[in-house]
Amino acid sequence: MSTHYSYIDSPTGPMMAVERDGEITGLHFDVCSPDPEADWVEDDAPFVELRRQLDEYFRGDRTEFDLRLAPEGTEFQRSVWAALSRIPYGATVSYKDIAIAIGKPAAVRAVGGANGRNPIPIVIPCHRVVAADGGLGGFSPGLDYKVKLLALEGAATPVG
């Protein structure tokens, strides 16, 4: 089982994509990219479809992704990421909305933690989650990235 990685240019800056067995396991903004492990192989070939769909997204021609994903995390984290994947393009929801959606209304802070550990941002749209008070909330690579992605989607940008 080989792990492949590649660097992808995007309007938000370089990103590192990671896949294993034909499934995307990571998409990292440059400021958050891990160092490739010794047994990882740099190869552009496994990422042709990801690149195509990201290009379409950044051009405004794609609102949903159709890729094989395998984000690695706990059962709770995967439930949060599945809920994130259901947030419509151009919409925002609160961390509390996600907690309610997964049946754990008191787990707002844990939802925030899982959101921050999302290994495949953009494709799993963690940038669409904002604070209940109308603020941006957090975003691991920095709020500038979140603002750019929300603006690209035409979402009302909350107050920082």
C-alpha cells in the first residue's frame, strides 16, 4: 500500500495532496502541509481528477466534489466531516448546527476540534462553519483563507 503525494497550485496558494489506494487522505494548505514521510512517493498521476475538480471549483464551475475520500480520524471526527460534506455550496452553518446534525447537541467544542482537524479542506468544506455569534470562528491555515473561500462561493462573510 503506497502513499502518494503531489503539490497543487491554487488561488489560495500551493497545496499538498495525499492519497493511498486511490482514495484522497489529505489536502493541505501550504502553511499546514506535513513533511512527506520517508516511504511516500511523489507522483502527480493519482491526482489528475482532484486537480480537475479543484480547478473547476476555483473557476466557480463546480459546487460539489465527486472523489473517493478516506479521511483518517476517530468515529466522532468522521461523523463531523460527513456532516460538513452536506453543507451546501455558498451556505454557512454554525458549530452548534453541526453538533445538532450529528445528534450531539452539547458537543459544540468537540465539533470545533474535529472541524479544525479536517484533513481534506475545501473538498470537505470546513470553511463553511462559522461561529454562532456571527463571527468567522477559526480556520487552521488562517482566516484569510476562509474569507477567500467563502467569497469565492458567494457566501455572506461573517464579521471577523
